[in-house]
Amino acid sequence: MFTDRLIIQTTRSRCGHPQVPILSVILPRVLTTSPAAIRFIDRPRYNSTTPGLHPNHSSIMASATSFFTFTPKDKKSQDYPLSQHKGKVVLAVNTASKCGFTPQFQGLEALYQNLQKKYPDQFIILGFPCNQFGGQDPGSDDQIQEFCQVNYGVSFPVLGKTNVNGDKAEPVFEWLKNEKPGLLGLKRVKWNFEKFLVGKDGQVVQRYASTTKPESIEKDIVALLNKE
């Protein structure tokens, strides 16, 4: 079989860290003798009849023009229109309470407090709890809220439990991933505490890996805050 595809395979380390990509580049017109051994990783293909698809996914995605278009659910499963933050710089983070990156809550809260003092009501962090990576956020919405407040004094909004990948992914995350793909163009969120930076106009400016510490993002946020 001849192929000119870029082959991506992933493996998960035993210590529960994010999946590490293993890359095999198949050059154009190279003969491969074991196609059955190759597994392609890609985002799901959606259509209006996909089983388990997030309600109204197709119509929402088709009409979306900015981050502020979407309405996820809050910690009480009530609508949380992101339009209420229109005109602000937003940092959206998929969080977890039992992850090696969970201490980033402390850095996120410090970042939030610091910028709130310097730029009142111009910046917001939104936490989206997710249990899709190693089952590291298994609690209820109430338990997650209590954990964040008791252990890290989190004062920025932490919304309801959210899927960020798969057929039932929250539409806002499908949009974020489409607007700013990750390494090698892969769109799926790789692990807990990935971060999407959104400008005042609701467009995605940057995407950061789980390993990126909140304090290292401050300069990028300040640049957007100072942008006319």
C-alpha cells in the first residue's frame, strides 16, 4: 500500500501523565506492508444524526462567530451565557481536582487576583471541570466547588462538569479546538489544565499546554488587555 499520510499514535504513561505522541512520518510513495498495524488518531466526524451528539450541536457550531456566542451550564446546571463576559479577555481552562496539575489552581487564582486589581472587570478565568482524563475529577458539581474553594480559595467561576472531547463535547470546546488546534494540527484536548486565551473580540488568540504555568501567561494577557 502506498501512502503519504502523517501517522500519529499515542500511548499513556503508567504514572497517569498526559498521552505522549509517538510520531512516524511516512514519506510520499513509500511502501508499507502492515497497514493493519497503523492506527490513525483524529477528531470525530459530526453530523446532525450522530448518536449522543450534544443537543443542537450542528446549529450552534454553524452560527458561532465568537466565544461569546455559547451558553454552557454553570455549577447548578443552569444556562451560563458567555455573552455576559463580552469585551473581556478570557482564559478558559479544563480543570480537574485529582491531577498532578491540580496545584495550578493556586497559580490561576493568583493570576486572577493580580489582574483584577490592575484591570478591574476586564479579565475573567473560567474553569470547566472535566473527568475525561484518567477519571481525575469524579466528584459532583457541589463537591468540585467545595474542593476549589477550600483548598485553593478559588474566586473565579468554576462551571458545571464538562466534556471537552468526543460526541458529547460542549460546543464551546469544539469551537475553541477548531479555532486553535494543538501540536501538529491535532484538535483534541490532550489532558487536564489546557488553556485557551480569548481576546476582547471573542476570538481565540493562543492555546497553552497543560504544562504551561499560569504565571507564564500573564504577559500575553496583559498585552491583550492593553490592546485598543
